[in-house]
Amino acid sequence: MNTILYLGLWVLLTVGLANGIRCAQCLFQLPGKACSVKKQPCNLYVGQSCFKQIVYYGWTPLYIKKGCMPGCKTVKGKKVALTINERYTCCSHLNLCNF
């Protein structure tokens, strides 16, 4: 009896992990370069989304951040000369969709 319960628990945990969405995580990346401060991909939980943040100075991208965030909203800031602005893109439909 215990063997069947353990087997059922193992199947539930395995299926739950296999179906989870994972997001790329990067704390600092220069445009066109590999991630400088990389972390392991994070798993999404209820209410979370993968995000990609790009910070601009005018029309020039300065750096990129990626990861998991609760309550993420896609925001496309207007690019204005000589100002620092940022764009957030959110997704949760595909593994590593913020890559």
C-alpha cells in the first residue's frame, strides 16, 4: 500500500515539474553580449511571469535584465533623447520565452 502511495506521489511531483514554465535569469547583460551575471533558470508559480527589462539612454540600449516577477506588466516606455527609460516585456506561455 505504501509503495503505491509513494509511486503516486512521485508521479504527481514529476509531472508537475515537467509541465512548469522556466524563465532565463540574468542580472546584467550588455546588448549583443553574453550574460555577465547569470543565475539558474527560475520556475514560474501562480501569478508570476517571465520578464525582460531593457534600459535605454535615449535610443541606445544600456543593459538587459531577465528573470521571474510577480504581477509583471508589459511596459514600453517612450524613447526620448538624453533620458534614461526602460521597457518591460512579460511572457509565460513558453519555456525560456524571455531569452
